[in-house]
Amino acid sequence: MSTIPEAQTEAVIKEKAKSLFFQKGFLNATTQEIADEAGVNRALIHYYFRSRDQLMDTLLEEAVNEKRERARAVLSSALPFREKISLFIDIVVEYGLKYPYLENFIITETARNPEKVKVLCQSKIKSSDLIRKDLEEEIAKGRLLPITAEHFVINLISLCNYPLLAKTVLQNMHGMSDTAYRKFLQDRKEIIYHAIFHEPLPRIARKEEHPHPKHAK
Amino acid sequence: MSTIPEAQTEAVIKEKAKSLFFQKGFLNATTQEIADEAGVNRALIHYYFRSRDQLMDTLLEEAVNEKRERARAVLSSALPFREKISLFIDIVVEYGLKYPYLENFIITETARNPEKVKVLCQSKIKSSDLIRKDLEEEIAKGRLLPITAEHFVINLISLCNYPLLAKTVLQNMHGMSDTAYRKFLQDRKEIIYHAIFHEPLPRIARKEEHPHPKHAK
DNA sequence: GTCTATAAACAGATAGAC
DNA sequence: GTCTATCTGTTTATAGAC
């Protein structure tokens, strides 16, 4: 279409489809809706991505890899354990604020087609492996009650991700506007740290205070 | 169909559709698949339920009400607070074992059609209201770190439900068979209590030890 | 109440013109 | 690269015979 600079069609489709799926929550958006959003003809989606499924796979893989890379960087850093976890929570919640429906999409797609999970979890460096050593040390020092690394990580991720997945239910149940809901998710950063460590989140050593919510590279 | 006793067609459709949706995880089962499962003609689904949507609404409402009723009974009982919570975890996890895809279904449907949530959450007695008094008492006595009733309940439900929603991802990531996954969910009962109260789950005062996993009325 | 046959709507994908 | 037109398959829903 003439309003689009040119030759960026593929990128535009990806960007707009990503927004439709992960930000606006149109998890079942049709190729027509994607095309409309991108301001291009429907056939172009097939020209560039062959099928709707391949487009989705591409988007999902990219988004998951980006998020995982960020989490991995923190967990494998040299920071003290509790700072790692605090930053991990920050990253996961901020990512959830930016792409509120990404987790929803993953859950929906893997439930519909369990084979797809293998693409997403390949070359897997499990978070639990990255913190196992730290965790065992903390437990040995008596700073944490005994727990396996797997359950620790699953607890952490559950506390971060469930409120995203249940967004509609929670918003309705507690009568939250969209902005109130965003605030609620922000507040949960401290709540989650608190639930994990049973002590307040230290006010020091926060990487940044997010003066602007911009977070994606 | 002649193999079915008779006049129970409506009940059979409901039962089989429930199994398809909530137990087997065919969240997008077509009317044809439902009819096949029930061993009836596809047109009968429309005869009894008018449309696929109405069938789904009926199923969802019944399942949610049943689960909520059970949870409510425990939380509004006269039991000590920690026993209530322990039983609550038990109910939610056991319900998850029985209907592994119910929560998935709720999340998917409310994301697709946010209006539907109003049907599910009507006449709402919030769990957080039922335990608020208990919780404040516990906090006043110094037996629990300060937390709002809302966040407390959301933490609790997150820890119970997320592993259900992420079943496919978790199974793949940790190489769990179906039976290993069931065991994993069972184990989480103690993990969750532990995460909430930071003390081991007492071995006494458990309602039953589930000699048979049968749990629905 | 239960079936067959069919309508009606839709979505994904492709061929072929420009 | 981008468009229009069309094909194919799928699914819900209903009309009407039995």
C-alpha cells in the first residue's frame, strides 16, 4: 500500500500481528484482521509467511526467545541471589505489562497443539538449573526453607504469570479499570518478593525505577 | 441412538461434552466431535441446547458454580484459619486433577469474550472477603506478615492454578509423563502451604487421604 | 425425539493478472 | 511485490422427513 514506506511489508505484518496477538489479545485474529491491521492485502501474509501457522510460529518463537534471553541474563549473572530474583520478577512483570497476552497465547497454543511446545522449549536452559547452586547455598545457610529448584521457580513464575492469564476474571471480580489493573500488577512485584522470601523487598539495588515503561530493546 | 437407555440424551451430551472440554482438553471441540463422543446425532445438540455457545455457557456455569461452592463451604466454615487454607488448597488441586482443563477453558473463553465473565462471576461472594477477618487476626497476632486479603487469595490461587494452565510446557520442560505430572501436582499441595505460611503442612487434621481420587459429588 | 440433507457463513490458501 | 478472483475445506445451524 502506498502509505507504507516500501519494502518493509514483511516487518509491518510481523509488528502488527504481534501487537494484535500479544498486546490487544485477539488470540484468534484471522488473516484478514491481521492484514487490515497492517494495512496490506490478505494474500501478502501468505506471500511472506506461507501460512497463518508459520506466521504464528515465527512470532511466538521470537517473543519467547527474547523474554527467555532477558531472564537468563539475570539468573546467570554474578549478582547476589536475592537481587537476581528481584530483577527476575521485575523483568517478568514488566514483560507482562508490555505484552499482556503473550503468556495467554503460549498456554492456548500449546494446549491446542502440544507438539508446538517442542519448538518453544528447544535448546532449553532451564531457569531452575541456573539458580540451583544459589538456592542450595541459601538453604544451607538457613536463609530459606528447603525447596527444590523446580518448585521454587514454578512458584515464582506462577505468582508472576497467573494474574496476567486471569486478567479478565480479576478485573471483573475486583472492579478494576485497565489502569487500576496495571497498578495492581506493579504492586505485585513487592508482594511476590515478599511471598517468596517472607521479608520485605529491599529498596536498594533496584536496577531502575522505570521512569518510562519502555522496556523492549 | 438405541444403545443409550433413553430420554437421557440431554444428560449424556452434557456429560460427554464436559469430559471433552474439561478433562481431555479439546477446548475447541466441534459440535460434531461432541456428538460423536456422546454417540448421538449432531442435530440433537441444537435440539437440546440451541447453539454450541449455549451448551458451553451451561457447562461452564455449572462447573464454576460447583467448584466455587466447595471452596466457599471451606472458607466460611468455623475451622482454624490454617486448616481452612490447607483444605482450600486440597480442593482446588483435587479439582484440577479431576478437570485439568477447566481453568484453561475459563481463561480462554473470558479472553475471547470478556462479556462472558459477568455470567460466571455473578452473585459473587469473593474468597478474599471470606477470609479477611481471619487474615487480619493472624497478622495482628504476628503469625503472618502483613498482606491484603486480595493479594493473599491471588497468591494462593496462582500457586494452585498456574501449573495446571501450563501443563504442556511444564511436562515438556521437565520431561514428565502424565502420571509423573499428576504426582507433581499432588506434591504441590504441601509446597503451596509451605510457600504461603513458611512452615511445614501439619500432618494432622487432613480431612481425608484420598484412598480413591473420586472427588465430585 | 431423532435422523438426513442442505443452507449459509467463514477462513485459509492459491492462481494468475498487473 | 501486490492485487483480485476463486477454490477448498470446515463448521454451525436449520428444514423437513420419519
